[in-house]
Amino acid sequence: MEKMKIVWEVPHHATVQSVTTDYLRAIVDRFESDLKRQTGGAFKNMSFTYIITAPAIWSDKAKLETLNCAEKAGFESRVARKHYGMVKNVKFNAQFHDSDLK
């Protein structure tokens, strides 16, 4: 089986890390904005755990860089009761999510 290589162009004024940080920040901003609109004042009392998944084939360096981008995006400082972490194995992630729903 032949491996497919995907190359994305990063704007000349940006780095892969800054684009990833901006992307993660935008995802959480949108999620929280939508949730605030739907729940009103109840949002302040909610607790969250953000889980970032990464393909198992990613290097430890790539996973660490992704977590660093999450920190820069404000994952750890958004609200004191919110947590974040990275699941390193997609199969585990599916099992975690499934057990969390039960």
C-alpha cells in the first residue's frame, strides 16, 4: 500500500504552531459561544473536559506540540473547572467516549 503525503501551505507570516493554535482556539470559542447561547446563565456552572485526540502513529514530539498549542489557545485558563488532555490512541478514545455516554 502506497502512503499518501498531504502537504498544506502555511501562510508566509505564520507557523504550523500558530495556525494550529488559532484553529484550536476557534473551535473552543465556537463551542462555548453556541453553548452559552443555548444554556444561558447555566453555562457558568458547567464543567468541561476537553480531549484532544491524535493518531497513534504521531511522534511524541508532534503530540507534545499539539498540547503546547492547546495551552497557547487557552485550554488551561478558560475556566478553573475545565480540563484538557490528549488521548494517544484512537481506539482508546472510542472506548472512553462510549463508556462516558453510558
